[in-house]
Amino acid sequence: MQFSDYNVYVDESGDHSLVKINPIHPVFVLAFCIFKKESYVSTLVPAMQRLKFEFWGHDAVVMHGHEIRKEHGDFNILRKAETRAAFLDRLNGVIDAADFTVVAAIIDKARHVKQYKDPADPYEIALAFCMERLQLFLKERQQGEKLTHLLVECRGEAEDRRLELAFRRICAGSSVAGKMPNLEIRFMDKKHNSTGLQLADLVAHPIGRHIINPAQPNRAFNIVEKKLGRGTAGQVEGLKIFP
């Protein structure tokens, strides 16, 4: 099968456990960042590399939202207010300038457990929605008959196996979108330093924070919101909140 013009980078925010729900972050977010390969290679990757050289002098740093927020590891340089402000301005500028589309699903776990006697796994619900929207996106661009890869960060052998099984079930036709033989999943270790996976990590968290507290100022979400998949009339179609 011929390769499509797009790659998809996938990340999550929050956990998908329904046993113990964190009251501070009671949602699970799954985000697909859809990149046209030409734009990814020519624009995003060099922009992110330049940012890393500017602040660290090398490109071995892996952008990770949690470490940025906590100023851990390589990001201890952000403890200096001036450096933090300059870095966030540059990082937000790189994301804002990047040409990509976001498809995301948010599962309100507390409502999910309350509403359903036997609630389904939040990851599988979110994955099905995002894959359905991705398939529509690809078909609209005449890419539905070509092979598109979904790049996902490794989370552990057991979890990766469950995710791959869920992915295979959806591809086999378990969702309303029907069979999706044109989609393939690939797991990547964080040490690969994938620019796309790092960007997906930075996208997922602000979506969750916006849903939890939409009144809270959220500069990162304001940027991400412009990337959400939209219909022909401009309406947002790339964001699903369940239930």
C-alpha cells in the first residue's frame, strides 16, 4: 500500500483508570496531532531543533510538559523567571506557527462511572472517536486508500499490548467508521526524541485543563484551539467530550 501524505502523533493526559479518580484531574484526554509530512520535515522539526540549541546548546533535550511545568531535569533553567518567560514565548510561537490538525477526545471519568453500570475503558472510547475522525480527515483529502502511521509513545509492555489490541479491533470494523485497513500503529520509546510525540504531549494537557476549568486563563489551549479539526462551515469537529 502506498504511504499517505500524513503522519499522526498520539499522546494522552491523565490516566484512564476508573478505580481511583483524581478529583484534581478527573478527565482522560487523548490527542491526535495530524501532520502533513512535508510541513513536518521542513518547518516543525527545524524550528524545534533551533529552540533546543538556543536554550541548551544541543538537541538531546526531550520536551515533556510535566517536566516543564515542574521545572525538573533539563528544565531547571526555567526556575529563572526571565528564562522561563522567554522559553514559553518561543515554545508557544513554534507550536502556533506549526501547520497541523488536532483531533482529541476527553472522557469525564466521574460522569462515565456514574452514568454507566459497566463503563467501558476510557482509552478505548477515546481511541475509537479519534480514529473515526482521522479516517474522515484522510478521506476528505483523498488519502483513505493510502497507509497512514500512528506514532505512539511506549508506556509498558502490558499497556502497549492492550492498546494495540484495541487499535486492531477498531481497524477491523468495530466502530461506526467501518474497517480501516489504511491505518497502522507504531510504538516509539521516548529516547527516540521524536519531535511529533513531544508536540503531542504539549497539546494534550492544556485541552484537559480547559475542560476542567474553562474560566482559567490557558494560553496553551488558545493556541491548540486554532488547530482543532473543523467542518466546512468552520464548526469544531475535532473535539469530543464524553459522556
